Amino acid sequence: MMKSIEFLKNNGIGFKVIHLKEVPKSAQDVERLFGCSLHQVLKTLVFVGEKEPLVVVLPGDEKAGIEKLRQISGQKSLRMAKPDEVERITGYSVGGVCPFAIENHLKKIIDKSVFDIDTVNIGSGKAEIGIELKSADLRRIWDGAIDDISE
């Protein structure tokens, strides 16, 4: 069983597994393949800087505000992690990064607007499999910061 699904089951979270017909390369692909709004597709991004890596979650139609992330994390230089760094840091490959069930203890920030959306779609750990759940349930298991991080 995938770590993400096991984590949700162990925490009593209701969810639906979504099998996509092809491996998505972007949140827009998930929107097209699953037929939900881009705003519901949460992207999980990894940033690296001079301190600890940062895992960032925001709606698919939003952009991460680098300046906001620098201020929140106290890091002067932040950049998107390269695919091999993402896998090393999170244990997940690009396109399927799940924002929880990450073995390394990392600083995580989710955009507060996520919780204004009723139902969201997140990565499962495998790019072609998504997880749909209520944002209220995501909030219950979220173990990171909640802030305004989109620009």
C-alpha cells in the first residue's frame, strides 16, 4: 500500500483514489484528465535554500510568492528543487509529490486559500494516481504552517 493512502487510513480520513489515464506533467494536466477545476488541484513544490528545504502546497492556479517564502523561512536564496533533489528530499518523484507521509522532517507551508476550497486533489506519491479529499480533513492532518504564500 502507498504511504500516503496508509497515512490517510491510519488517521481516519475519508478520501477517493483517482487513477489518471496518463502521467500528468502539470496541474493543468490533472485538471484536464480528471475534469476538476485547476483551483482544486493542489501542487506540492519543493524549494531549497541555504537552510532546510521547504515543502509548499498551493492551488494549481496560484504561483508561489518567492519573496513571501523567503520572509517566512528566513532564507535569502530560495529556488525550486531539481527533480533529483525533490526525490531525495521527499521520497516522491516530481508530479506525484504528496504533502504528507514524508519521512524527512521538513518545514512545510500550505497556502491558507486551500481551506476555502471544499474538495481538493493532492498527489499520492505516484504521478498517475491522485487523492481527492475534503480540505477540512486535510487541515486536520496538516502538520505544517498555514500562511498566505501565493502571489
